[in-house]
Amino acid sequence: MAVEAHGPPPLVHRTADFRGVTSPILRDGAALSGLLLSAAGAAGLSTAEPPMVRALPRDGLAVLLLLDLGHVTVHTIPARETLLLDLLVPAGRDPQKAVDVFTRKLGAGEARSGRLDRG
């Protein structure tokens, strides 16, 4: 059975890679959780529950913030001075505002980002 799309895509997928991050925040789950909440608030996103923090086997962290529709996640790779940000947010919200919160806080030497309509 074919599925037809009706109207604009309901979600926007936004990514941002920050390199050259020398801040100790890459190993600080509480600080990253606060940063995720600040970024979500700046973009007008509604959270479904508090952030979840998991230590990764190779020294980094994964932090997940579930939204009422979508998510905001962070993966850190301290050995590479890298933070990866992934946002899946409802269309009509501005994920760039969330990216800007990270940009201001991290002071990264390099940042790349991408965008894709989903759904």
C-alpha cells in the first residue's frame, strides 16, 4: 500500500559537529544536560522527560533529551575535542537557535552543520 505525503514534512533533522572543543564540558554530564535544556528552551521545544546521561566506553558521553515530538542528543569524543549535536524537532521550530546556544557556550574552533526535512 502506497503512503502519500500530505503537506510539508512534520519534522526537521539538524546536525552540528563542533571540533576544537577544549572545555571540560565534554566529560561533564550535568553541564551538558543543562546545556541541552537551555538549547531546547531557546528553540521553543517541549521536553518529555529529563535528560539521560550515559558514559561511553571510550571516554565520551551520550546525552539524550526526549521531546514531545523528536529529540536532542549530544555525543562527546574528548580525545578528538569533538561534540556532535543531533536535533529532530517539529517543523515550525527553529533548531538553529539551539545550535547557537551550543556555539556560544563551546567556543569551538570549527563547526559544521546540516539540515534535512523528515517524515
